[in-house]
Amino acid sequence: MPVKDATVLESQVRVPNFVVASSTGKIALVNAAIFEMFTKEERRGELLVHAFESHIAAICAHPLASQLFVVTRGGMLRVIDYESQAWLRHKVLEKRIPTCICINPNGQELVVGCTDGSLLILNTADLDLIQRASQGDAGATKLAFAPDGMHIAIADTDACVGLYRRERNVLESGKEVPWLYVGRYRSHHAPVVQLAFVEDEDAGVVRLVSLGRDRVLVEYDLSNSFAATGIVVRSAVTIEQTAVPTSLVVLPPGTHPGEDPVRPLVVSANDEYKLKVLDVLGLQGVHDDRPLPSQESHCVQTLLGPTYGPPPHTLAMLPVGEDHKGKRYCVYSTPSKVVGLIKLPFDGNPNKGMGLIAHPGGVEGLCVSHDGRYVLTTGGSDFGVMLWEVDTSAIDAAANMGGSGIEPYEALIPGGKEGEFYDDMCDYFYLAQLRAQGENTTAERQVTGVVPVDMVPDIMRALGYYPSNFDVRDFQHEVLRRGQEQVDFATLLKLFVNHKPVREASLVDMKQAFEALGAEPLTGIIKADALMMMLKRIGEPLGEQELNARVETLQGRTLTGRENLTAEAWAEQVCLFRNPFDL
């Protein structure tokens, strides 16, 4: 076989253009002709994509400009102009892993919280470090800036809340810094869901509140909190009984009907698809141990939240835009895929909310543009940021087409207005009117069209919703707060739709309850006397006579205490689940 010359003529070389991807999130088009260039500047490719190099930890929008601040778990802080899609500047946060971020309402300072508990306060113009602070080794989870820019609040993995005040002070090293560390307080025994500063215009002060997964809303006394004494707690109240809070947002003044326009209100979301409007000024006492009927309710109103996918876990108020015509809207996101919009005021009307699939997986960050035109979201692990343009005309049209008055709520009743359930509701309402006048009276009946508020719980139970004493206190307070002692049918219907559980109790829930009460892990058995004892002592305790009467009514006999009970038997024989094994 003849030997060929290994030399390849230059005219025979054909190198096509190609694409290169880097570990820092860049994709570039390389022209083969650059290999003939001599200088380094000439041997560069064309940048096609500039992506993020690692998992996105948090995002935050500038309050006055079209800029987005993004921190990644790789320790990179980037500033992006989301309108022009230009990458403006970046900063490497060496030896630190960011977890959360927030910005001063005046747009001049940026705060980054990290896993080592450190707090980095940066100048937004050039990202230069203003001050590095630390309140311990627990990682930062939430940050909040006061509206007046005078305080920074931080929550950490130890369920503590820390506070910094704008006050020049000198560190031990002799360096003068603008922020003073006031203190840190363990105000929760579960992770902190959200921090919020609330402006109280009447008192001329700013209030700080925190909400935890322990169902407690805590308010801090900022005016009496000093570095020498630490943070002072003003009040701590339980706002939920079984549901777990997922988010908290400050309600814009004057957006909730029937309330004082300057009275500060906040809205919490929970894992049972409910929104609760809470009165911050009404918070009183620290962990009230009085009997439930003696405690004040702090809930202004309980409302049905959006039910698109999982329950919302982030709420943010959309700034008033030019196209909004003075109307207000709230943006929300769920832990998985969904981002949506709700038109204010919150009232439980399903036609005033929408949701769309925004990410293929989780939604880990959400913020809104300063002019209310855009919503920005990130999936975190998908290394991407999505920019959504807000068109409120669609949701306005849906709300108008859905009807007015109680028409939208009638559609949420099983069978609708023409169904059997609706007829039963009307019958129970009129029966309650008769009972209010006395069942055995011979006087002429007066059909008033209203029933006393204390009869509403019995109507709810007749309709299949069994509120606890905690729930009863809340919705009775909701009615009485409006100056009403009686409710009409429309009010009753709205109360029922907004308060009843979205998801019915299942056998799985029953098994979890039995496990929490001490049932055997393998057999699921608990002794009747042990169960009866706990029902008489914990939660909303039942008296012995009341408990025996209820069990006898449901089961047809009293319990001796020696019976072996299981979740399946209790569901079928006592709670009368029709087919608990299918639930």
C-alpha cells in the first residue's frame, strides 16, 4: 500500500463556525476566522447568551428604576436592566453564599443576607460595600427594609428576628459605620414566614411585625428597643388554629371596604387556601392564655384565596400603573409552577383572580417593577428569570362577566343556585328565623330576612361545615366589626364560601391525627380511654358530659374506655365517612 504524505495543504483545511458554552453561564458563537488573528482582542467570539452560573438564591427590583438585582448561591451579585436586557454590573461576594436580598425604598442601599449570618450592606450605584454586619452563625432567611429607611429587619434559621437601626456608631476596630445592631430576639419556635414594616399614619410611627409557621404574629416595640436593652416585643398573638401561614403582605391604605382608610392592615395567606385580613393596631397581649371566649379576635375578615395549584406562598402588592386606572392588584406565587394576580379588594370572589404556569418546577422568587408594568419571577434551580408584562384588562373583564352581588359565590356552592344544596341552605336559613322568634309561639310570624349572628354556627354545621370555637369567634367578630348583630342570606352565603375548607377531611388526615395523639405506629391503635382523656384536655377541650353525649349520638352507644380504636373505625363509625377507604 503506498504511503501518503502526512502534510495537509492549507487549502484543504475547512473549520466551520462553532458554539462554545462555559461553566459561568455564557454561550458564544466562534468564527473560525479568528484563529488567523494575532491580537487577543480580535480572537473573541460573539456572546449569544449570558446566563446565570448557579442556582438563583433571590431577586429584588429597584424601587425607582428598571433594574433587577439577582444573587446566586455561587456568590455572584448581578444587576440587570430588565427592559433592555442589558447586564449592567456584577460583584463577587467572596466566601459567602447569599440567601436573601432587599433594597432601601429610596433605591440607594442594597442588603444581602448570607448563610453564615452575615449581612452585607452595599451601595446600589457601584455595589461598593458600606458595612458588613453579623448577628450570629444562623443563616439569614428573610430581610425587610423600613419604608423610611431607618430600620432593617432580618430573620434567621434559628427563628429569631434581628434589628438594625440607622445610627452612626464606632466598631471595636475604630471604624465608623452607619448602621447600629439593636439586638436579636427568638420570637418564634418555627421558621419565620415573613417580616413586614407597617406605617401607622395616625401615630406617626412605623411598626414591625413577623409571622411564623408557628401561627404566631409578633409585633415589636421599635421606639423602646435599644442596643443596651435589645428588642422589645409589644404583642404576640395566634392567628391560626390548624392552618400554617405561608406569607404576609401589607395592605395599601383604603383598599379594604368598611375599614378606616388610614388604619394599617396586613393580609396573611395559609396552606388551606385562605387569606386573612388582620388588624395590626388590634394586636394585644403576649401569648394570651385566657379561655378562648375571653380572647379578642384580631381577624378582620377570612377570605377564599386563589386555588390554582398549591396554596400561595408569596404575596406582593403591585404598584399603581398608568393603565390601572387607580385600581389595585396583588401578585402571588405558589411553591410549584403558578404565578397569578388578584384584584383588590380581597373578597373571596373567584372571578377576581387568575393564575398561570410560569415555571416548569418551583417558584422561588417574585418581585414587581416600580411602575407596576412587570412581574419578575425565578425558579431558582432553573437558573432563569422570567419577565411578565401585566395586563389588568383581562382580569377586570373576567370580574365583570362573573356577575355582581352573591352571584359569583353561588357558583361555588355544590350544584350551583339550582342545586339541592342551595335549596337546603335556604331552608335552614328560614328555619333559623323561626327558631329566633320561638318555635312554640302562637304570635304571627315575621319573616325578617335576617338571623342573629350567634345562630350562624348552627347553620354552618347543618350545611356540613363544622367550625371550631376559634373559627366561630373569628367569623362572629367579622360580622360584629361591621356594626351588625344579624346577617342576611347574602352575608351567610359569603361567610360559608369564604370559611368552609377547600379540601374535605380525608382518612389520611384522620390517620395523622391519631398518630399525633399517640396511636401505635405499626397497628394505628389507640385505647379509647386515652383518646377520651386527650379530647378532654388538649386543643379545645370538651367536658365529659358533652363528649359522652356526642359520641353516643354519633355511635349509638357510650364507650367503656377499653376499646381499641383505629382511624379507619373512627372515621366510619363515629365521623360517619361514607366510604373512608376511598378518601
